[in-house]
Amino acid sequence: MATQTELQPADTTDAFREEVRQFLADNFPEELKGKGNALAGVEGPTAETEPQRKWREAMGARGWGTPTWPKEYGGGGLNRKQAAILNEELAKAGAYNPIGGMGVMMFGPTLLEYGSEEQKKEHIPPICRGEVRWCQGYSEPNAGSDLANLQTTAEDKGDHYLVNGQKTWTSGGQWADKCFCLVRTDRSDKHRGISFLLIDMDSPGVEVRPIQMISGMSPFCETFFTDVKVPKENLVGEEGQGWTIGKRLLQHERTNLSGGGSMARLMGQSVSDVAKKYLELDDGGEIADKVMRDRIADFEIRWGSFLMTARRATEESKAAGGVSEISSVLKKLGTKLGQERAEMLIEIMGLQGLGWEGEGFSESELAGVRAWLFGKATTIYGGSTEIQNNIIAKRVLGMLDHQ
């Protein structure tokens, strides 16, 4: 059943739609039409052009980059119906949301739930304005799938913590301003000894080393902490609450790694549209290879069905108060479909899908090869498929370990 705030007269929603259209006409630069938000990714610190800066500042000032976040912290304060209208009008105008990254996808929603009032006032507004870039300090060399085995320590020194240890696979760490980090404040308990700490990446003792991937990019890093001083007020929640907070954040991450979030925006053209550029067509303008045509149709039906399911599940979770374990189902299925799509595109492009550099390949073809290789990581980061299977079995299906 719709909530009171969602039941709006048609003239109210029409007025809001007109407000959005006027805002886009006044503020969205024509030269950015059809482009995406490069600043929200982990591929590099793309410098803003003047039109990009103005667009980000305009959306940030309205809070529409984080449309449903509370207005008192810099969000848009919109209800779900208004947020849907905003997204519809952005799409119609060929406009992208210039506010994004891990602060929006993962950290912000978690801080809104677990942070103190002072922390919300300090950190949420810059996220809403797209002014601060966050990275994630979770995995370690000996604490990947078994994340609770993490050994990075935060020693209580009175008015601050002294952090020592190493994190790995820190996405965008070399460009981030701040890090939300899981640290060990108590060695006597594996899970209850973990706390959630916010660390400035320019603090003395923080060292970041990029890791080059098979795709040729270096979006992930090793991050070292050597006697890094972190103020006590940077502790989110209480000492020992980090495992609970950290799991909640992972639910937000998994939702955004699936079709319920960023993947839907990354898919771009349909497989069918791409195939028609590379494969032979029949007299009716359809793909002549009937087997390939059936495979493409099968994939797009499954992808479309998944997207609808993901959106419904995400909305149901939000209505119930936030994300849930269903995020593991979305992550498992969405990332697998993403890999399947990338492999199918390489097959469709043939020799043009095997280029790495040099003449004879378009920019989109070279990007497709790198996306195919990078996509191999999606079923690992954010919690591997095997970990998602365990979560689904125990927390969604209610299955218990045999004693």
C-alpha cells in the first residue's frame, strides 16, 4: 500500500515534472547530452570540464543527485514518486546524474542509519554535492572472503586511535579523499572486535600502491597504514559494532553491483542493437544467423525479467526500511548476467572484439574488450558468488548448517 507521502494529486506531480524540465533546460549543458558520470567511477580522476562542474554544482545545490536523502543533510527530500519523475526526465533529456561514487552508493546510506548527528552533518552534505571521494577499506591479504579475519588494528590512545595494517583491493584509493574502514579494536573476539572507522587518505602514514589489472586499468590498490592517527570522533557507532555496520554497507554495495543499481546504467545499447552492426542481416533487417538471434533474444528476455525483479525487490526493501539479504540474490544473478553479456558481445564482434590497441579498432571496441576482462572481477568483489550462495542459503532460504 502506498504511503501518505506518495499519494499526490495529479496536478502536484505534473507541477513537479514541469519544475524538473525547466531546471534541465536552464542548467544541463547540451554538450554533455548522452554522456555518463566519469567522476563516479574508479577508473581514474577525470578532471572536470567547466560544463561538468556547473552541472554537478547545479544538481548538488538542489540535492537531486541524492534525491531521496533527507533535505536537512543536503539531499533532495523527494518521495519515491518524485524521484521516479526526476529519473524519467533526466533520461528524456539525455542527462546523467553527476553525483555518485562510493559515497552515494555505499557509505552515505550507511552513515544515515548508523552515524551520529555530528557525523551526518559533516559528511553527508559534501557527498550530496559531489565534493568528496570515498574509498573502501575492507579486504586484506588474509581477509577476503573471510572478512572477519581482518587484522588491521586501531589502538586506543586516549583522544585518538593509532591505526596499523594493510588493506587490498581498495577501489580508487589513489584518488580518494577519505576511507571508510573496518579495523580491529579488540583481538579477543573475531566479530565483536571489529569497529568502523573513517580515515582521511592524506593523513601521515597512509600509503597507496595501485595494482594493474589484466584489463590494463589500475582501479584497485594496496593501502598501508603505519601509525596513522585517527580522531575518536571518526568512529561510527560504538566500538565492536563494525561488523554489523560493515555488513549493512555491503548490502548497499551488492544492490548497486547488481541490476538493482549501477549495472543497469552500465549496460548501454542492447545486445541486439550491437549485433546488427556486426552480423549479416536478412532481407527484413533481422540477424540472419537464427541460432545467434535466438541466443540474443533469450538473453534479453532474461535480462529484462531480472531488471524488473530487481527494481521490485529494491523498492520493497526500501519500503521495509532499507536494503536486505535479497541484495545477495541480486548481486549473484546480476553480475553473472553482466559477464554473459560481455562474452556474447566479444563473440558477436569477432576479430574486432579482440583488439587491444592500434589502428583498425574503434574506441567502443577497445572499451568492450577491457570491460569483458574487468567484468571477471564482478563475481568476486563485493562478496564472491560462493559467499552470496551461503548468505542466500542461510538468511533467505532459512537453511541451517548440519551439526
